[in-house]
Amino acid sequence: MIACRKLCWIAAGSFLLITASAHSARIGEITKTHIGEQALRFITLRDPSVVMALIGSLMIGLNCGLLGCYMVVRRVSLIGDTIGHAVLPGVCLGYLFAGYRAPIPIFIGAVLAGVAGSYLLEAISSTTRIPKDAAMGIVLSSFFGIGITMLTYIQRQPGGNKSGLNQFLFGQSAAFSAADLYLMGFVTILVLATLTLLHKELVVLSFDSSYAATLGIPAQLIHYIQMTCVAFAIVVGIQAVGVVLVSAMLITPAATAYLLRDRMTSMLAMSALIGCVAGVLGTFISFLATGLPTGPFIVLVATFLFLPTYLFAPRHGVLTRWWRQRLSRRRTERENTLKAIYHILELEGFVTDQVGLLELAQYRREPEDVARARLTDLGRIGYATLHADRVVLSPSGYQRACEIVRNHRLWELYLVNRAQMASDHVHEDAEKIEHVLSHEYIHQLEKTLKYPRMDPHGKPIPGWEDMDRVGPPEDFGSGPQSDGLTRIYQEPFKGGST
């Protein structure tokens, strides 16, 4: 809510700057100069046409970024693409009504066509067996086909080639006029005011429409208000990015913010920021050389901002998740090795603090070189010391081994006592959960189970006092518990439940 109010003030301030650019030249009309000089001219905003294109791109990025969030969360993003293509017949009707490229008639016609497309989409999907995606395809293709037919008719009329309507297909922010920017400013303020007033209702509707209905929220009315705002944003945006690409500005900034933020308010602010950044950078790139299209560059910048987010987002990035899973697998393997060493020590009655490499490999039923690699990894992080095919756990390694065994046996006991599961069916569940139980949860589990000492299989559950029982000797092989270690176990251990 606060973020929307701030954005309202930003939009109002930008709207006031339009007047100074009322009779400026277009970006495409600026003489060709060196790329460095062009960049300096853009940064210093010495060309009024650049100011106009920049303000228009900012407002488009702001509108599409905010509205796109609600659509992405609701998973109806492609409705924006449908409405974007549906407005083309309205653009042509507005031109035919006015006889020239007048912003107000074109805006009204485009909004009416967009709203009509939205209503038709809902009617088809709600009154027939046709799925919503198929209904979107029908509305999109039919309205766009009608628009292309009308556009072809207009261009064949005398002077039709100079109508400028072809700019609505792929966008051209260089064609912004003062009237266009006034209209954009009005729409931006209207959209921001609507989102501010209906923010709570839109958030509830976006996450759970059924829950919204139970709260008495008129979900259908809110939906149509939202779609009307989307139509407004699309109509003012198609002049910069075109009907073909306008859906990208509704989806891409919001999708990027969706990967970066988990709260709706911060997602809205992030999406609006990404939309504005894409508008500024796209306009800047198109200004560096004559004839470069602004709209496609705006969309490309938004896409380039999405790609690193898709790969490296802190929580939801693909590579970030892969790396976390890789670290988790390595940690699980380490802890399973520690647990196996503990079990071997336990089977021997803790008369020694050393375990042989071969017996560990036999216990885990894995090749000796694999067991050696696991022990080397434990030594690298300070959990164990490996020497002459014998391993001794460090105090921290032994403590972690006790924690894992305790987690496993407590969870088995919990499943048997509270979930009424058979004792021979709880091992696999405990194998999975033992690595993720926090200390706080374990303390609560111990309290719930009244601080038990034995697991369902009659094995002792390590307590805090047990973690100090065994430590590495001062000199490997000569510790107080080393006298009994005179052999390497040749037979695999059979311990039953872990």
C-alpha cells in the first residue's frame, strides 16, 4: 500500500514533465552522431524527444510491472497477451471514427475492444466445456485477424499508408506525442489509484479466489476491474512495444520479481522497478543509433534481467537450487558416514575410539576406495582423522554423529508412539528426516516423548551427556581406549535397525 502511494507521487511528477516536451522532435529524427556522444546526450537529457520517450517508457514499465504481478500470481498471464491482440480492431475503429490518428478515439476504441475480448474469454470458458487456454487462443486469433483485416483496409485507402497504425503492431516510442503522454499519465494515475484502493481484495483474489468469496469479496467484479486496468495499460503500452510484445512487459518483470520476492508488497515494488529499468535501458540502447526500435529493446532488456534471476535467484534460481541440493547430498553422505562409524563403535561397546577402513566399507556395503574418499572428506572438514586405514572421530565429528543417531531414534519412537506405526516400518522415514531436524525441534520432540532413553528397538538414544564419552586420543593409536584395537574386522556388521 505504501509502495503504491509512493509510485503515485512518482507518476504524478513524471506527468508534469510532459508539458516541457510538447513540440519536440522524435528520436528517429535526431542526426546520427558518435555512439559516445549519443550516450552523453541521453544521460544529460538535452533532447526533449528523449525526455518524452523516457517518460513514456517509464510509465509503461510501471503500469505493466504492477499489473503483471497480480496476473502472474493468479496464473492468468496469457490473458494479457489475449487482450493485447484483441485491442487491434479497436485501434482501427478509433482511427476510422476520427479520420486520423487521434489518441482519445483510438484509446476508447482499443479499451472497448480489450474489455470485449476479456468478457468473451470469460463467457466461452464459463459456458462451454472449452478449456481456458483454448478459449484464449480463439479470442486472440479471431480479434487479431479482424484487426489485421481492418488495418489492411485502412492502408489501402488514400493516405492510409501515412496513418501510423502499423506502429501499433511492433511499437515505436519515437512516435510519442504530447497528447499520448498526457493520456499515459492519466492512465498511470488511474491504475495506481485502483491498485491502491483494491490492493487487499486483489491480493486475496490472486492467491485464493474461493477464500475471497467466503470473505464476501465480489470476485467477479474485482476480476473485471483488474482486466479493465490491464486493458488500459496495454492500450497505452502498445504504442511503445506493440501488440505482439506488450504481453512480455506484463509477464517478464513480474516473473522476475516472483523469483526474487516472497511477499506481494515487495514483489510489486520489485516488478515496477524492473519494468522501469527495462524501459530506461531499452530507450537508451535504441537512442545509440538511428533506426533502432525502442519496443523490442525494452522487451529484450526485461528478458536479460530475467535470465540471471532464473539461474541465480537466492531461493528459486535453477543453479542456486542445484547447488543447494548438491551441498545437501554431500552433507547427508557425511552424516551417514558419521552415523555408520557410531554404529560400529556402539556394536563394540565403545571400548575403542577407532574404526578400520575395511570394516566401515563392509558395514556400508560400498567399495573400499569410496569409503576412503568419504573419510578423506570428513577429515577435510575436521570431523575425523584418517591414518594407516584407521579413523578416529574428532570431538565435533563424534558430537554430530551422536546428534544424527539421536534424531533418527527419536523420530522412530515418535512415529511408533504417536503415529501408531509398526516399529519395522519407521526406519526409512527416519533415514530421511534425521538430517533436517533442528535443535529446537529435537528439544520439543524430547519433551513430548518425556525424554526417552531407548528407541522402539531397545537401543539407547544418545543424550547430551553421551556426546563427551568418546574423543580422539592425544596420540593416534595410543589413547586410553586403544588397547583393544588389535584387529581389523573381516565380517560385515549386522546391526538391524540403525
